Amino acid sequence: MEAALLGGVGLLLSYCCFPIGLPLDIAAIICGYVASGQIKQGKGTGHGLAVGGLALGIAGIVLFVALLAFGRITMDWDAVQRGEFGPPVERNGVPQADPSID
């Protein structure tokens, strides 16, 4: 059960929250692998959940790598330092794209 839950959450967070998704995907793979071994030894049930957790964990890592390769998870630190990320600046009630614009 834990493997499938971690895999599903990890897959979602691999797309939207870079630092959180990858560790959850790795945990899903580990939990799915351990659960599969225990099920084969007759110590439990839920083979489908274990395999689902493995599959979702692997899919999350693949998604993470693909997004990283295509630049989805990169951030322009120069833009952060310039203050371009954050809420829009308003002057006289009019939103401004660039805070330096008068």
C-alpha cells in the first residue's frame, strides 16, 4: 500500500515540486521492491499495489529526468536576483511588468 501511495504522490510532485518528488519516487521503488519480496515469501498480500508502486516510482523518475532534460525544472537565478519572480508591482493601481519602469 505504501509503495503505491508514495509512487502516486511522487509522480505528481516530480512534475510540480522539484525537490520533493524525486525522494518520494525513490522511496516508492524501494517500498515496492521490499513488498514484492515479502509477498513472494508468503508474508503478505497486495502484489498489485507493490507492482503499482514500483511502476509509479519509475515513471516519476523518468518524468523528472525528462523535465530536467527539457529545462522545465531550471530556474534563472539572475532573474531571481533582479526581482523578476514574485507578485506584480503596482504603481498607482496599474500593474507594472518591470519594477524599474516609471
